[in-house]
Amino acid sequence: MSRTLSLAVIPGDGIGPEVIAEAEKVLDRALSGSDISVTKERFSLGAARYLETGDVLTDDDLDAISSKDAILLGAVGGKPGDPRLKDANIERGLLLKLRFSLDHYVNLRPTRVYPGVPSPLSDAGDVDFVVVREGTEGPYVGNGGSIREGTDHEIANEVSVNTAYGVDRVVRFAFEKAQSRRRRLTLVHKTNVLVFSGSLWKRTVDAVGTEFPDVEVDYLHVDAATIFMVTDPARFDVIVTDNLFGDILTDLAGAISGGIGLAASGNLNPAGTFPSMFEPVHGSAPDIAGQQIADPTAAILSVALMLDHFSLTTQAAAVSKAVEADIAERTGAPRTTTEIGDAIVARLTG
Amino acid sequence: MSRTLSLAVIPGDGIGPEVIAEAEKVLDRALSGSDISVTKERFSLGAARYLETGDVLTDDDLDAISSKDAILLGAVGGKPGDPRLKDANIERGLLLKLRFSLDHYVNLRPTRVYPGVPSPLSDAGDVDFVVVREGTEGPYVGNGGSIREGTDHEIANEVSVNTAYGVDRVVRFAFEKAQSRRRRLTLVHKTNVLVFSGSLWKRTVDAVGTEFPDVEVDYLHVDAATIFMVTDPARFDVIVTDNLFGDILTDLAGAISGGIGLAASGNLNPAGTFPSMFEPVHGSAPDIAGQQIADPTAAILSVALMLDHFSLTTQAAAVSKAVEADIAERTGAPRTTTEIGDAIVARLTG
Ligand SMILES: CC(C)[C@H](C(=O)O)[C@@H](O)C(=O)O
Ligand SMILES: CC(C)[C@H](C(=O)O)[C@@H](O)C(=O)O
């Protein structure tokens, strides 16, 4: 018996293609010798494609991507301030469009401080937590608008939409995640100000929590959570939070753990109705593109998240371990993107 | 000729009364020998008052407070999770009600890393910036609601309201502030996702910026801003941002600068139509209340902001200098709240 994993690969812009090349090598090696064969289709999407054709994400591309088992994405976005991209909004039209169309309701973002990786914190402690960020609701829904634009009487509104359906499923995922870890869940919100959505989140965590009596729950306002993120990040195990707070907290988490170059993410559809998407948290960094100086580790760790998603636990652990070993032996001497990828592949052998 | 400054004093809950007592001593000393006399009216507001009378903020109290020249507030809020406070929401009903009713459209929050104060960052650098947080709009307006509450079909919305009028006035204040400092203004928003409000903020900064050609402007997404806050906070001079992002960034700023115990704030109505309000950023910390172990420095620095607001520049500088000298000579030996206040008062003499 053999299985096939069909993969949509979106290398994207800037350093995207460089880091994805290494991630693919690692994926291939991790699955070599298993009964799983990977078929890949590449999609040229992002700022470069937009500049060439005017397309951000065509229906045909979206259909083809939707039919895959998973998506591996590098990074999308052009040079900041490029006037030719002014009307594109690649983020909303491509990245968020994929997350919303494919119902990626869990945005999973682990953070670890690896021994040997310098943190800006003088004493980060033993940091190992995951943020379960909601991915399909909140202020990200795009339900805003303006009137009298460009006049002194302009009003611009943004609506954060939160549903019992949407909050329940992500909270449930977070509790399960906590149960498989150190059994501590922190809800982050701003219930004292955003009273309606905050109340829904709080009540949902309370209700679902009764089904997980072994998981200890606490609550932090988002402002206070940023304080703990720099004073005591080791206190966190699983954080569950809304789309916008999750966006902010995971960049901060990336920073305190030694840089966004190690931060992986999975945009998950745990129900399996559409393919999940795996991508490094970092952007396309056009300023350093093509120079072979980008760190592919975040992309490679995103492959580990993908393997985990398909319950390929052994292979996922092997990739994580290889990365960990590679990081532990970094000497500070510069290596090319390819050299880092090759070193990690080499550790997967045997 | 003599002048009178009428002050509403709201000591509040927890450590509020302790830190406000020291702030008042400092204010009195700073103005002694000047032609300004201070008249004070005390308002018992906060969780304690609510538990006693059921009032959060009566119209009579609001009227009386509105007639003053300024407000000095300690901190309000009861024990977290106190079931008797469940329906109170002191934050919305009191603190935010004051900010909105008195049109505190600038929430001014300076951050400095004082020599000798330990920061969680191993190398904070020379940090000295102010956040100009909008105070009367954004997701704080309270324009949310739910339908089908408590059912599987609940929907809870929050609306962020942003107006040309409201954004223009706070952006203008921020440019003026930057002009009096290192002439560098950073707009923080999330324009790639919150496209309508983001566009209004961006266009307003661009437009007002043409009147301040000597101020250098840059832009950061809020998630990226949190990264710089821990990797290079010295890059900031003036940050202008919306109500919610400002809330988050200023707690983080307090944390990296050695703790919220030093963070002061002014809720300003620069137009002068209502009294401005000065308060430490920290909360009421009921767990350490009444023990004389709270640091009154943030409350005292809030007095400096108040003096500045009334253009009492010499007195404001004297208070800041006294605080700075006090901080520089801290030995780590514990001092009571009163001892810290007394030490700062002593430095104001002569
Ligand atoms: C690019 C942007 C739309 C995106 C987000 O805000 O989600 C990014 O910051 C992220 O965290 O993946
Ligand atoms: C108490 C709360 C409503 C308040 C806010 O969110 O503005 C506080 O966090 C602050 O920053 O002053």
C-alpha cells in the first residue's frame, strides 16, 4: 500500500523561493523510505505575478490549490512602497483570501527559545509555548467601510465579527493542544473594553473548559500579555486568542525567541474540508532576496508542522530534532541558505 | 496676581490612595513659592464606591469633575474575579467614561529607560520616546453588540470607528510633539488588514506631514512595531497610533523600560474644553494594597505631565529631575511608598 500527498507549492516573492527550496529538500528527505510519495504543483503567486499579469489570485488557481492535500508557502509581497503595488494589497487578496477561502480557522504558531539562540531578553527562561490564533474571524473579516472618503467628514469603520461557531471550534482545538502539552491554557483578549466579543470568548472558554477539567485556565488582557511576554514568557503553554491579538503576540513571541527567522506557522483546517497551509511567519524581505543569506529554518519547521498535521509524528519529530541539533551547533560563522538546508537534510539521514 | 488650579482628586482603589498621597505632596511642593494655589476636591470613585453605593459614576460627580481644571487619578478596579463586581465594568463605566466624556483625545505616554533601572532587555539602549495614543475613537467606542447571545448561533460584533476629525487632531498633536523632540514620527497601524481605518490614518499622516517638513515620518505595522520594541526601542521618538494599538504598545513599552511602576500618562484635552486627567499606567494592584510597598513614581511623573500641560515647564522639569535623581540613587534597599515620595519631595527643595 502506498499513499500520495499532493502539495501546492507557492514559493512567492523575495526570499520565499530560496527558503522553500530548502523546505522541499527536507520534506523529500523526511519522507524518503516511507510509503508516502509527494506530488507537487507550483503556483506562481505574489507581487511578481501581479506585476506580470495583474492577477492576485484567480479562481482557477484557487480551485487548483483547493484540490490539494496541503499548501507550502514561502512569503508573498513586493518592495514596501512600490507604487506599482499600490492597489494590489497582496496580503488581503492572496494570503488572507487563502486563509478565509480554505477555512483556516486555526493559525498555529509555536515559540521556543532554543539553547544557543540569542534572545533580546537577558533571561528568557525555558520558553516553549504555542499560540492558537483564530484565523477566519475578528477584525480580519474585511467588513469595514468608509463614507465621505477624502473629506473632513470621513468616517472609516472596521467591524470585528465573532461567532459562537467560530470561537468554539478554535477554543476546542486549543484545549486539545493543551491536553497534549503542559495542560495550561491562557485566554488573551480585552474583555474589559471589547465587552461583546470578549464576553463570547470568555463564556466559550468557560464552557468548553468543563470538558477539560485537567487543563488549568487563566485569562490575560492583551496589554498585560505583552508584559508577561517580555518578563516571564516561560509561564505560557498554550495561548488562545483572536485573529488580531494573535497576529501581534506571535510577532512579539518571534522577537523574544531570537527572531522571526525561526518562527513557523500552520494555517490549519482541522476539519479537513480544505487543505491546510504551512508558512514561515516572516515576510518576503525583498531587501535580502537572492543573496542566499535568508535563514530557511522557519520554512523547514513549517514542514514539521505539516508532517504533524498528517499525524506523521515520527517524521515531524525527526525534522524538529534535526533543526534543534543544527541550531545547537551554530557557531556564528555565516552559512548560505542552501548550506543550512543541506546541514539539516544531512542530519535526517540514518 | 495669583492663579488657582482646581483639581479633582480620584485616589481610587487598591494602591491608588497610597500613590496619590505622594503625588499630591510632590505637586504641593513643586508649586510652593509660586503664584499658583491648588484647590482640591476628592471624589470617592471605583470598586469600593460601587460596592458601597452601587454607583460607578453619577451625573453629579461627572458634572463636578468636569468643572475642574484637571484630574489626578490613582487607579480604579477591585480584586480580579470578585463576583460582586461582575456587572460593574468599572473600566468602561468610570475610566473610559471620563476619557470619552471629557474628550481626552490624546493619551500621552512617555517611556524612558532610566540609568540604573533594570530592563528585561539585555541591551535596551538609549530609550526615550512618547506614544501619542488616540483616546476617543477606534475599537474603544463601545459600538458593539451581540445577537442570539448564549446560543450556538451567537454573533458578537465590535465596531472600530475612526473619523477624519478625530484622527487629524491627534496626528497634529503628535507632529507638534515630534517637532519639540527629535523630529521623528512613527505611525503604527495595520493598514494591510484594516484597510479602511488604516487608509484614513495613513492619508492623514501624509497630509499633515506636509505642514511639518522637518519631521521625518515612517510607518510600522503593529505586529512589526512590537518586534522593534524589544529589539531596538531606541529607534522610536514619537509614535502615533490608535486607541487599541496604543494600549498594547504602551504596556509593552512600560515592561521593557523596567516596569509599569514608572509609566505615567496624561489623558489630554489639548483644546481645553474639558479638564485633562493624569494617571499612572499601572492598575490598582489590590494584592499589594495598604502595605506601603507600591512605587509612587508613576503617579509622581503623572504630576510632571500635568505641570507640563499647564505650561509650568520649570516646575515640570524640576519634578522630572528629582525623580531621575531619586531613581539614579536607588540602592535596591526596600523603601516604603511614603519614603520614596518624601525622598523626591526633599530633592525639590532649594
Ligand atoms: C501579512 C499579514 C496580512 C499577516 C497577518 O496579519 O496575518 C502577517 O502579519 C501574519 O502574521 O501572517
Ligand atoms: C483599564 C483599561 C480600560 C485601560 C485601557 O484599555 O485603556 C488600561 O489598560 C489603560 O491602558 O489605561
